[in-house]
Amino acid sequence: MQPIGDRRVRTVQTVLGLIWLLDGGLQFQSFMYSRGFIAMLEGTGAGQSGWLVSTVNWAANIAGSNLTLFNTLFALTQVAIGVGLVLGPSLRPSLVRYALAGSAAWALIVWWFGESFGQIFSSAASPLTGAPGAALLYAVIALIAWPTEKPGGLLGARGAKVFWAGLWLVMAWEWLLPGNSAPGATAAAINAAPSGMSWLSQIQDWAASAASTGGVPIALVLAAVSVVIAVGVACGWQVRRLLLLSVVLNVAYWLLGQGIGGIFIGGATDPNAGPLFVLLAYAVYGVILPPETAGFEERRT
């Protein structure tokens, strides 16, 4: 019987691979072979520090010099990572490690040049819209899912907890930024979110209306909740409930502020941060799962 920890790690690897395959498919959209894609890359640097704007524009200029070639390479890279993660064990076990290494490396490149570090150096960073960036989560999940004999992969159990706490503390800080805590800020972010589906638009309209005058209290409450999720999980307090709360929050963010990544309106490069946060919560839960719980699940199996 396969150890329960191994099954959890393999599940994380497979789901991460499926998301990469989705990203690769989205990268093959006709929009990505147009000037619109380059403009989208350049737009991520808006409001950022000068050094970051210059690096993002440098990368966009290189991609634009032969967009057909470079975008095809971008898409094939993501597909290759996905195939390695999903089919690696049946093709060649070592492919999984190569795919995880590629996932971490490529994700960090995308986080810099494609997401401008999730806008964390600007006042526009908001957990509601996906900050601190989906690409960062691809990289960290790959490190946690690295096949080792100890929980937490290359990060280790302590490293996974530290990253989780740091991530949610950053999100708490982001909620307190003027752009997120001003009256009407939450409603404005929801109104600006993509949709492409009538049912999703209805949900977003309802949520924006409900939040129209509650920007300050919403930001304060979500900042406080983010701190509790950060500290509680890292300290081993109410881990299941807090991880579940983190999943619920990020599904709500994904629907309301990220519009399922905008994949229904075209031009999306990924599903945004929501699914990655859910996968990260599952991975972290597997790292700090109490031994007696693992034994119980093993007996049930």
C-alpha cells in the first residue's frame, strides 16, 4: 500500500501539472500571438518602481521581436512541465523532478516578467485580485511537492509553515493599503473583475452592491482574518478549520475579484491565484497533518 504522505504529494504534483497544461493551452490562444499580449505584459509594470518597469519592458521587447517563436516556446514550456508532472511516473520517474524544477524556475520568471511580482511593490496589490501573484505559488508548491522522505519537500515542514505565515501576513498588509481599505474599494475591484458568464456576472454584481459602502470594515476584517490564518496554521492551532477558511476565502476571491482568471473572456494566461491557493492549502495540510490523523486515514484505506 502506498504511504498516505506519498499519495498526497503525488496528488499535489498531478493537480499542479494539470494547471500547467491549462496554462499551456491558454498560451496558444490567438490573442497571445498579437500585440495585445505584449501590451498586457507592459501593463503589469504600471505604477511600479522604475527598475521593475525597465526589466518588464525589456522582456516584453524581446518577446515582441519574434512573438510567434517566443510565445510558442512559452506555451510548449508550460505543456512540457505539465506532461512531466502528470505522466512522469509512468514514463520515467526522474521526469517528475525535472518538471518540478522547471515549474519552480519558470514560475519565478513569470512572476517577475509576467506579473511584476504580483504588484506587491505598488499600491494596487490586492488579495481579492490575486496578489501576491499566482506564479509565486506555482514555484512554492513545486518545492513542497518535491519527492523526499521528509514532509515539505525541499522547503521542509518548517519552511512550508514559514512561507504560509509570511504569505498570509503579506496579504493582511495588502488589505490595509489605501487602495484596498478606502470606502468602495472592494466594490470597485469586483466591478472591474472579468466575467464572461452571465451567472458569474450576477454574483459579482450582487457582491459589489453589498460591498459598495463597506470598504474600510471589509478590509479590516479580512486583514485580521488573514493574520489569524497565518499565525494559527504556523503554530499548529485549529489547522483544519483555518486551512478550510483559507480555501473558502480564496474561492470567493477567485469568483468575485479574479473572475475565474478571465478564462471565459479570452486573453487569460492562467486561472489566476484562486486554484493555486487551494492546492497550497492542501499541500500544507499534508505537511503538518497530525500523525494520529494519518494513522486513522491509513486504517480506513
